Amino acid sequence: MLNTADRIRQAMSFELIGLLIVAPLFAWLFGHSLSEMGVLACLGATAATAWNYIFNRAFDHALLRHRKDTRKAPILRVIHAILFETTLLVIILPLFACWLNISLMAALMLDLSFAAFYMGYTFLFTLGYDTFFPPQRSDWEAT
């Protein structure tokens, strides 16, 4: 299990790289200005960063409690990504509607698009992160 400093590094790098990709891409795809989509993406990223830390820590604790191991096979990574994005979608849907002054249905479509993007991105990012920064056994025992 990653320690707190590792989790902070993971969450911050995840959100920064995601923002650099998603703000210009979604401004272009959905016809909003880069500044409008950039602010929305930053607000969403702030919520997502906090949720990322909370969710991943709880997920790893659950794995450790039930399996005594936090390694994730590909199917578990898919489940992890789906659960994370689903819960985040519910958290930030009102933010999307309010910021862009759009209906909840339009916000849901935008939010689902963000979720689809981030689901794939989450899978690839966490796979890469775990490859470059593998958790050490001593990290599991320290938490």
C-alpha cells in the first residue's frame, strides 16, 4: 500500500496530466471556450483529487483486509476504474450543470464523456504509476 506522500504524488500527477489533456480536448469537442472548460476541469480536478485520495486509500484498505495484498489484476483494475468514475460522476454532476448553465441532462452527457475519458485514463495511469512506483511491503505495514 502506498504511504501518504506517495498517494499525494499519485493524485497530483494524475490530475495535472489529465487536465493538460482534457481541457483543450473537451473545449474543442463541446464548443465551449478553453477558459470556460479549463475552469470547469480545474474545479472537477480539485474534487477528483480529494476523492482520488479517499477512494484509493479505502479501496486498498479493503483489498488488504480481504486479501492481505493490494496488487491488482487487470479485471480488478477495470472494477476499480468503474467504481471510481461512477462515484465521482455523482459528486460533480451539479458542478457541471451550474458552471456551464446547462440542464442536468446536458451536464450528465458531458459528465459521462468526462467519465469515459477518465476511465480509460485511470486504467492506463494507475498501471503506469504502479510500474514506475511499485508499492513496497513495508508501505503496507506502515498504514
